[in-house]
Amino acid sequence: MSKYIIVSRLTDDGAKTLKKNPDRIKEVNQELEEIGVKVLEQFFILGEFDFLNIVEADNETAISRAVVELASRGSIRTETFTAVPIDEFIGSLE
């Protein structure tokens, strides 16, 4: 399994949904798990983005499918990064 970082911004519709139903965040996490992406950690952050998620998926196809699913709902916009464990990175330099 590979790890990925997803940062996201709420759209106006997403902010309205979240205000009405804060538990929607955990519902979405469960939906992601059903399509093969496990949320390992999740943070609300201040600044350019609203959320930072550390997730795990089998491959880039699985994570791509998940972010397209999220974006298609119109409630968030995302950016996704591959996370390479530091020991693996150091090993690649040796």
C-alpha cells in the first residue's frame, strides 16, 4: 500500500454542507474506505487549504478514482501528493 497526502479546500456548497452536518466528514471517510482508500490521519488546517489527509491506497489508480469521486460532488477541490517513507527515500540514495 502506498501513502498519499490529500489537501483540500471547501467550496461554498461544501462549507454549507459541513455546517449543517459536521459528521459528513466521517461519512465521506467511510465512503472512501469502501472504494479502497483508507484515511490514516485527518486534520483541519488554517491557511490556503482547509483539510490535510494522510491516506493509504493500493496504487495511483485507486487514489485517482477516489479524488475524482470527491471532486465530482462539487463540495471540495483537492491536490494529491505521493508520500515516500523517509527510510525508503534514504535507501534509494544509497
